[in-house]
Amino acid sequence: MAWRIHESVRRGEVDNRQRGVVHGRIWLDGYTEPVELDLAGNACPDLAGCLLTFENPGKTIPMRTDALMHPEQRGTIGDLTASRKVRVFDIPFEEAYEKLKQKVPVPEHMANCLYLEWFSEANGRVVIESTDYKLTISAPEWTLSPEEELQRQRDAAAGFSGFLGKLSEALAAQKHQPPEDKEWDEFDYEQFMREGDARTDKYMELLDKYMDHPDRDQIVAREMGWTCIEDALEEEPEEADAEFRSTADKDSDEPANRASDREEWDVDEINRICAETAEEPLQPDPLTEGVDWIRRENGDITHPLSLRAFNASVTLSRKCRQLGKSKADDEDLCAFLSEFQITGAKLAGALNGLAYGRDLREGPFTVAYLKRALGHLHAAQAALERVTPKNLLPEETVTENRAELFAIREEILRLMDEFRGRNS
């Protein structure tokens, strides 16, 4: 994954007054000395030939101590611009998020965004992106010619392609293809989930890079290897839909197989299934209420353990706000809050589907998913023990959360044993 460090940046300077070279310094929260930039390439036309200085007026978050940003960033330039167009909410993010969930329009405007991207020999892709920094840009000492701008674009694309290549290698390393006649166990599902993680990493990097690109969907589909989607997107809508539904014979086996693949993505069929599901949603099994599911106040169905973890993490977050504490105050407190929240999310993914019948969920799959939740819970426990001696939280809060994490852990282990027993 790329390093996105904008929340840790205090100030910085980027100098492209010498053609073909970018020097700079970035002062980061948690580092006593600035990170030095020594990069090959040129900035985008708005910064080419200029000295850019910037300052973060907001509250910064210390850099993680479990990973090192190399003090000398050598490599190549990606896109360096102060005029990337982005949409910015006119209301606080929390309020905007609630409106989005309710499908209510959110007031927003277009703004210029500072976007600094480079490809480091030590750290891979690094990105600084913000609309909030205070910027000062000198007059250009030179400008890019059309030929130089074309070469700049090629070099930036090549840098990102090299970064994607490493993500593709990571995805290939996690590829899991057990024999077709093998009944999957929890270890098969664990490997399958790791493959999914690697695929998600690659997809998210592509989405981040090309979010506002007019050909975003085609680019993402091509890079992800989704050839059936890519081909359909390149055609006129009517032709694409016809291609999705085509069952005509082709001249070779390969096109015939691809036509078969596209039938799995038939738009009309997907819409029909979604409409039927909306009209006749699955109903939870009344015989397992209170064991495999409960109904929340808003009517949502959830597993008791996932709701317990969620409520505990929400209570903890509220307590921290009352104390004037936030994730930005301390790295270990940030890890404790985040890992506790992720534990609840992973438990929801592992267990909420049980409401509609245990026969719909394989035991090994549930065990593998519970292992992931357990890993995040252990990380939360470890972070809590690092927070405790710092006296960031009252002793009572520490004791309550330590006991709650332990109780959730015991229930996870019990459920793992239960679902292992289903396949024994």
C-alpha cells in the first residue's frame, strides 16, 4: 500500500527550479529531522520550474513507529501539482457521511488540491494530498515544453506501473488454487481471504489514483484483469448489454469462454435479482433469535457478539471524547481505538449472516473469519497495555475495557470450537 502521510506533515518545501530534478524537505510529526527528497523528473506544469513551500495549519498525527519512512527519499516523481481538482464537503465529514447514508444531497464545492506523489526506492509510492495546506509558489524559472510535458506524463505513468507491478506480484503470491475436488478447510479460507486482501489493496490504489479520471472504470478493469467488464465498457451501452447476454457460438474456444463469463455479469439478471431481494428480503430464522441474531433498535439484524463489540468500541470512543482525547494524541491510543472498532466489523462479517441459517455458512469459513477478528482483538489488547502506563485513560476505563476484550475473546474462541465441531 502507498504511504499517505498528509496528516503527519507539519511543513515542507519542493524545489523543481532545476530541470529534471526535484529536491525538497518534509518535516513530519514524530521525526526530529526533515525527510530529504532527491527525485528524478519534473513537476506538473503549474509547479514546474518553481519552489513550493507549504504548511499544515491543522493538528498533526505522529508517524507510526512500527514502520520507517526513510530519511532520504530517492527515486522518481509521479504527479506533483497544486491544482488537482477535487470535491470538498461544505459540512463536517461526520455530518456529510450521515447524509450520504440517507441518500441526501451533501453540499460541496470544487477546490484545488495539493497532490505530491513520488516513487521511493525505500518506501514505494508516497502521497501527500490536502486541500487545507497553506501554499506559497515562486514564479517559474522555466516552463515545460509540449515534448517535456508528454515525457513527464510517460515517466509518471511508468512509475505507477512499476508500483502496480509489485502489488500484482503480491497478489500472485497469495493466489490460492486447491484441487477442485478438495473440500475447503479453514486454512484454505484463510489463504483465500489473504488473496482477497491483496486484490483489495491493488483495487484501492487504482481507485485512489484514477478517481476523477474520465476513463477510470476502463483503466481499473484493465489493470485488475477484468477483461469482460473492460470490453463491455469500451462499447456503446446497447452493444455492451447485448454482449453481456450473448450466447452465440464464437469462432474459437477462447471467445466462447469469454462469452460465458460475460453471461455471469448480465446486467438485466443482476437488476432482477436485486429487485426481487428488495421486495422479498431474507428473513432471520425465528428459532435462533437471541443466539445467532438479535434485532437492533433501528430494526437491523446483527449477531449478539458483533453488537457487543460494536457497542463497547462506541462507548470507548465517547469516553475518549469526554476526556478530550483523540486518535491524534497518541499512536498507541489510536491503535487501541482502531483495532477495537475493526474487531467489531470483522465479527459482523463473520457472524451476522448466521441469522438466515447456519446451513448457508460453512464452518471452516466462519472459523477463518473469526480468526481475523481475533487477530485485531489481540492487537487491541496489546495497544491497551501500551496505553495503560501513559495514564491517558482513567484506571476504571482501562479495567473495564480489559475485561470486555477478554470476555469477547473467550466468546470468539468458543464459537471457533463450535464451528470446528460442525465439520468433525
